Amino acid sequence: MRNSLPIALSIVTTRDCKEIRHRQTEKILTSHRFVIIIITGDIIMRINTRFPVAVHMLALMELNKTQPPTSELMAMSIGTNPVVIRQLMSALKKAGLIEARGGIPGSRLAKPQEEITLLEIYRAVQKRSDAALFDIHPAPNPMCPIGRNIEGALDEPLFIAQTAMENALEGFTLKDITTYIAEKIH
């Protein structure tokens, strides 16, 4: 039987790394497109994709203002089912990030893209059950001294990691994303 503890954690770039300058801290970052993969035995767990899909959707809305994209068009661009798009649109609308126009297909941003932080988008689409970046595995053995104490030992480091990620997302806006994309397609 294989060990179920994580044996590797990788951050894998999904595109060529490109140095981008963070607009507030002026730090050089190496990439803003990555996937975190946790390998446990022969199971690979990926952190959910609702957030990047929502950013993709909002970028489509911003960059296609003359012909707002429908959920079907967004689904084709993203490579998913229109039902997934409509579920995320509902969450984005509830968060006040998009608005639908009655009787007109497509949605649009509810406020200027410069005012929409990536943190707002992240919080809008994360489900309560997976709002944290990392969760403690659900059933550590309470009879094991390590299993009994692992959650307490990880509380502070995981809180610090979550806070750092949220602070980083707060420093970027949808405008940063659409500017990068516009530069690549024009």
C-alpha cells in the first residue's frame, strides 16, 4: 500500500516565464501563471480552478466590450461546460463584479477593471468548503501523537501562506491581466 502523505509539491509554469513588475511593490516576479500540484502516491490533487476560470471570464468581458460574450462563447474559450460558466457568473454577479442586461445576451463588468482586484475575484468564486489555500487532511489518527498534533503544528504556517497569497492577489487588478493579454494579441 502506498503512503498517502504528500511526497512532492511542485509549482509548474504553464507558459514561458515572463518577468513582470508588480505595480505597487516594484518587486520583480517571475510568473503569474502557475499550477500547484501535490503528488500523494499515485493521486494528484490540483488546487481548484474556479479562480483562474473567473479571471478568464472577466478578461473576456473586458476585451470584448463591443460584443459581450455569452456563456457558450466563454465556455468555448475556457474549454468547459456553459453550466460551469453560468454558476461562476452567478457568484460574480452576487459579489457585484458583473451585471447582466435584461433581454440582452452577455454580461459586462459592474465597475472599471482597475477597481477589481484579483483578491475580490478569488473571494467571489471560492466555495466556503475550499476557501483556504490548504486544508488539513480530514482524518489524522487521534491515537497517533503526530496525527493528534499535526493540525496545531500547521495552523500558523498555513495561515501565513494564505495571508501572503491573499496579499499578493490584492496587489493585482483585472487591468493587469487584460493589459498582459492585449499586449500578446496585438
